[in-house]
Amino acid sequence: MKKKHLRIGIITQVALLFVLGILTTGIIAYFTQLAASDYSVRDEIKQIATRTAEEVKLAVNEYPSGDWLLRYWYEHDDELDIEYDVDFSAGTKTEEKTRLLHERHPALELRYASTEQIEALPEEDQKLCAEVAYSWLITRINEIKRANHIDFLFCVLTDDAYQTQYFLFSAADPGAVRGTNYLEVYPLGKVVSVADNESQQESMRYARDHQGHLAEAGDYVDYYAYLGTVDGRPALIGLTYNLSGINTDIRNQTRRGTTLAVANQLVLSLLCLGLIYLFVLRALKKVQENIRLYKNTKDSHAVAENLSQIRLRNELGELATDVVDLTREMDDYLGRIETITAERERIDTELALASRIQDDMLPNVFPPFPERKDFEIYASMTPAKEVGGDFYDFFMVDDDHLAIVIADVSDKGIPAALFMMASMLMIHQAAMNEPSPAKVLESVNNQISGNNREMMFVSVWLGVLDLRTGVITAANAGHEYPIVKQPNGHFEVFRDKHGFVVGGMDGLTYKDYELKLLPDAKIFLYTDGVPEASKPDNVLFGVERTVEALRSAEDGSPVQILGAVNQAVEDFIGDALQFDDLTMLCVHYIGPDKTVN
């Protein structure tokens, strides 16, 4: 006998779902509101702390000798006679020191004295300046602390691992105890370990590298802002706020609000359930049966015939019509998907073929001239899309002259690849018959400009290396500067004279220039895809990082040099997508009487 399962009515299930939904929503609302309130409080505290930190920075930086004072306080903390939290009334040590300084150096105004002026004073007076300025600064930050209702306000120096805090100065309320115990106001020179507080370490590190950041510390939050460096140690302004009372109020108010909201939802849900049962559930079952029919059979004709019998003048009637239309559209959609998939596969196949053709057009067998011992050459091109608009070329014009070309078309993808191949063939053919790179560029420019309806252009660097003398005769049509390393030197940017890009205007002229490569010299050529490689935040790799990468492998072969640059670019951009074609070429001129080491 078939076992019967307990059947639960739809209205009961909906009621259970309502209750579960209300409870779930209440819990989520409670924690969401709690988090939002907590975030709002911390965001407001962060904004206030940011402004306060800037005010403290101004208090320090209003002294032209501020950097000197910070360093002097740090280096002489055990020698200074500091007077804390004074009101500068008559009879204070600070007032006496100020008077003494004025008698000795009437023209010196400490608030406006530069580092050079203070360092010109005798050592004893330098110490007086540091002590007076410290007391003045303490009084100023005490005012800032009271005005902004901060529990603790201080400046610390930390180490490279952010595990210790050296207190440079701390603000105090009237009557507060200055000492070295926990929750006391620390004096100059107090060192505190934060090795077991990862939140504070992360906050200090983030403030050093980026901007201010809040760190959790029990019922307190610490805010750090970067001030500068003192003897190579990061100086951070710290502000501490006690949130215990605020957190308690937030939790109580959120709990009351959530309870009231849940109660209201329960009442409204009972009313909704009655209306849903009367006007929706009974008719919805018919629509549901036909949806299940289509789900199981994919028979859109049967579904359309069944639902066409429903005659309702409300949303359920529209729903029945929509379901019929949906099943028909699903049939059409599945058919279109099959067509689109086939077309996509054809396009992918053609793009892969175009990429292979482009690879075959460029010299890609290395070493290309194994019989030559007087130079090494290596090049690579990584397109941003399946095919690219960059290209390079090198070929022997005769036994003593090596032609080198690198270029970048003004577009990407298949149009740029076609334009690239045409330009490459024209340059190659012209360079075989014309010894002047400038004349070659003029000839190619006139050919392209005469029939360039798409208004595309190409930047080109073309050079001919005399392998007997090391002299390169070159011309530059709007391309990147070459980077050269002479023997016993480092890679340096060679700022040659640029002409206009090829294809930009008919009738242009270009000028040759000469570059002498000594034996064992190297020249690196590249397209703008190298310096313009960027992170997700649009920070560019740049020429300086390119030179640094080259110098890191400057004693290596051209293969190693290009590998170092490519790795540096990959490490820099991380997970960012490659935006532009990446093309590089390096020549190692060994010389006619030398061989590769």
C-alpha cells in the first residue's frame, strides 16, 4: 500500500514562510542597523579625527623648524628638562627659558625660526629652543584635545614591523596624571609594545602607506594619521576615543526599534495572508500546474493551449498570458543560442588563425642569425587582443648592416593588425633599397597617406646598425625614446628627435641621426604598451620603472632583459587586464672582434 504523506496547505506554508521571513528580516535588520549605526559612528569619528589630525599637523608644521624639533626631541629625550601642561603664567620654567633665549638672541623668534637659524645657535641654546617649543606644542595640543573631546591624543614613532610605539608627545586634560602606567598620559620617551595587537599594527601600517585608519582596542578605537619620518622611523599622530557608552546606547535603541518593527510586520502579515488566500492562491494553482508542465515536457504548444482557457481580468490573467509568451520566447531563444554559439565558434577559429598568421609575419625564430657572432637580438610582441597593432622587424640589409624596426599602430584588433602588416611590408621593402631611415619613412608615409580613408597612423623607430663601427643611423616618427646601455654604464633613456607619425600627413620629411654603440653596448626598443601598463587604479608603469627593470638585468642577454621587463610589468599590474599591445626588442652589439660570453 502506498504510503501517504502529510499534506500541508499552501496558506499554511505561506504563513510559515511569513513568520520565518519576519523573524529572519528582524534578525538581519537588527544586525544590519547595528552595523550601520556602528559604521556611521565610526565614520563620523574618522572624519572628526581626520580634521583633528590635520590640526595637530598644522600645530607641528607651523614651526619652520618642525622636522628639526621632532628629531631633536627623539634623539635627546633623556636630556631635556620638559615642563608639561603649563599655562605660561609668570614664574614657569618655560617663561624663564623664553626670557633667557630672548636676552641671548634678541632677533630670534622661535615660532618663525628656521632649522638653519636654530642649528647656528650654541648647543645649550638649541636645547632651550627644543624645551620651550615642546612646552608650547603640549599646550596647543591640550587645547585641541579638549576642544574635540578626545580621550587620548598623542604622537608616536614606530619601527618597520609596527610592533612598538615610542611616544613623542601626548595631550592631557587639566589635572590628568602623566606617568608610564596604563591609561595615564605618557611623557616623552615612553615605549609601548603593540606586538600582540594586530589591529593597531595594521592601522599604523595603513596610515603610513595610505591615509588615516581606525583600529579596534576593546572599548576604544585608535585613529592614526601619518605625520612624517624621524630618523627613518614613521611618525604617526594617534587619537583614541572611548565608545563604550555610545555602543550601549546603539544596541538598546536598535533592539527597541527592531522589536517594534517585527510586531508591526506580524499584524500586517495576518491581513495579507487573508487577502492572498482569497484573491491569489486558488487561481494561482492553475497557472502553477502549467508552469510545471512546461518544466517537465518543454511542450510550449500544450502550455499555450491550457493557459489560453483562463479568462481572468487581473494580474493572474496577465500572468497566464505572460507564461504563454515566455514559453514561446524560450523556444526562439534556444534556437538563437544554437546559431550564436556556432557563429562564435567560427569567429574564434578565424581570430586564432589571424593570430597565428600575425605571429608568422614577425621574426620569431631565435637566434635569427646563428652564424653571426658580432651581435645578439631578441624581440617579443604580446597583443592586448587576439591580434595586435604593434610590430617589430629586423633583417640584414647586407653583410655589415642590420635594419631594426619597431612600430605601433593607432588602433587595436583586426583593423590595426591589417594596417600593421601593410606598413611592415612597405618599411621592409623600402629599407632594402634605401640606406637612409629618414628617406624610408618619407616614402612609406607618402604611400600610406595617399590612400588612408580610415585615418590610421603608425609611430615608427627605424635604425640601421653598422656592425663594423657600431654606429646606428636612425629616424624616429613619433615613437618612444630608445633606452641605451654603453659598456661599464647603465641603461639610460636616449632622447632622440621625434618626427611626426607615419600616415598622419602627406609630404612629411624626417631627419636621420647617429647613435654610436661601443662594443658590448645594448639598445632597448619598446612600444607605449610598456610604460602605459596600468594598475586597476590607473597608476602607470612609467619609463622610470622600465629603466629600473632594465638595470636589474642589464648584464644579461637580450632574452633575459626582455624577461625581466615583462615580469616587472606583470608584477606591477597584478590582476588588471592588459590594455595595450606589449612589444619589446633588445640588441646586444658585441662588436666585430668579440664573441658572446
